[in-house]
Amino acid sequence: MPSTQSSPLPANVFAVILAGGSGTRFWPKSRHNRPKQLCQIGDNDFTMIELTLRRLDGLVPANRRIVVTHVDQLSTTVKMTTGLCDHYLAEPAAKNTANALALAALEIELLAKEQGIENPIMLSLHADALIKRMDVFVDTIKSMVASAAQGYLTLLGITPEYPETGYGYMEKGNALPGLETTYKVSSFREKPDAKVAAEYIATKRFLWNSGIFAWQISTILDELKTFVPQSIKDLSTARGQHSSFAKIPKELFSATYQGLKSIAIDPAVLEKSSKVSVVEADIGWKDVGSWDALALSFPTDAQNNLFYGDVIQIDSEGTTVDSDAKLVACIGVKDMIIVCSEGSILVCPKERAQDVKYIVEELKKRGRTDLV
């Protein structure tokens, strides 16, 4: 993937990559210590986290990038992204995005002071999304930063392509003067059923929530202090006079983090704040969330098959195969997922792809921790 050919974002912008995950939805290729962002999914050269960081080349330098991951995944993440990122935060426990972003905001506050940067802005991205239209992505990010600089908690809203039932939606309110394709957010909606999703699309007021954010550190910290004050108080106390969360004694940090209430940033802050805006764009975004999503995200053959590895097929259609084995042969297979990774094999109908997590649960019950 080539570097982004673009003028850099303002020197007060820091990029945060959220890179946790339990490694269940892409089992057996992903595992707890190697969730999907640490796997090559849909790309033969780079893992998903490498692709995410490379999108920032030319926009945000490595010394203003922070990866937030789980402590069990830290070592592999650092090895994989050396040279692409200078700063890492390891969560001792999975406590959802409100706490991960609070942690990152407090860390940026320290880094900005250390680097002599005033009014720092955070750009937050997930490590496992697919973005196909880089030129539009870059322009959109710049619009988001401009909105954030005016004190808004700014989201990237995706122009819907179809009535998707697996995404959250946000409703556009009034356009914000002087900010291109930027609107106040008037409401958030949970994942709808097919009928409601179709109604959303028809109004042209609703956008998919991409989970890509931009905001001033001062703004997000103020809102976090208002809506989840205990998290900010506990993290700030644990940080004390240390110059980075990475330098806090592990026992203290772990005890503090374990005590935080697990909550996502959307219900914790965004759905309550009056300062939320959205920039609408079509960046070719896909949330590659499970095996069945691959055929919607990457080019398939004439029979809608998608093959990675050594595969022979006869009269098969709508089937996705990802294999590190010597050969997978398919005859008359229709709408199936077949994955071979490190000696484990998954076979399931595409319509059951979301149930792969139950295999992981069963393996844990049977004490097969070597496979999870």
C-alpha cells in the first residue's frame, strides 16, 4: 500500500489507533493474542493494523501516533508496527472504548506538553476497517479536524449504500456554517431491523456510524469529566506525576483499570453531549467484522467466490476460503465459509458466520486454551 500523497494535518493532531479485540469472530485465523487487526485479512502484504497506520503516512508522523491495545497483544503489536508508531498503551483489561479513549486523551495531554504543542486534537480510528477511497478519506479527515478545532466532538458518517442492519446510525441535523458537509447530530439509533433501515435510507438523513472520531483533547476531557467522571478521576490519580501511563507501576495501573466501568464512548458521551457533529462522506468504508463480510469487501470471481491460499473449486458459488494448508478442494459448495489455519479447520454456512464466537466459547469450556 503506497503512502498517502497529501499535505500533513496540522502539527497539533495526534492519531490514536484502537487495536484491542478478543480474536473470536475470525477464528481460527485470529486468536486472543492475535486478533484480526494482527492478521492479513484481504491483503497479501500487510496486516490490518499495518494498513491502518500506513493510511496516516504523510498526514500524521509516527511520533504523534498512539496504538491502544490489550497487554496480551502488546508484544506482537509492537513488533509488527515498529517504525509506523512511536507510542503504545497496553490496557490490562478490556473496558470498552470510553475508557480506551479516556486513557489515550490523558496520554496525549502529556505528550503535547512534552512536545510543546498547544490545543492538541485527537483523531481516533479502529485498526480493522477497510477504506478504499483514500483521496476522499484524506479530505474528510481534514474537514473533521476543522470541525474539532471549533469545539465539536466530530464523527465520520458514512453515506449508506444499502439498508444495513448490522451498523448503528446517526441522524443529521442542521448544517454547520463554514464547515463543508458537516452537520450537528440530532440523534443516534441502534442497529435497526430491515424495515426500519430501509426507512432510514429513504429519508437521506441517516448515516452509518464509522467509529472514526476527531476532537480537541480539552473538549473530550471536559465531556468525559461530565459524563464518566469516575474513569477520568481514577486514571488521573493513577497517572499522578508520571510522564506516561506506560511508566506507571503495573500493579497500580492494573488495579485501577480493572475497577473501571466498562462502557462504549457512544452511550457514555456521544449520545449525551450537545457538542457532537458529523462529516458525511463515502470513503469506501467497510467494517470487516466477520468471515461473511469479506465477499462484500473484496473482489470475488464470477461465481461470487473468494479464495485465499491454494484452492481448487468445481461448480462452487458464494463460498469464501482462507487456507494456510497445502490445498483445499471444493466441489458443488454453495454459500459456505471454509478456513484452515494452524491445523484448525472451520466449516460453516455464511449465514452462520456470526456464530463462530460460540466455537471459541466451547473451546474454552473444554480447556482447549491452546486453540483460542
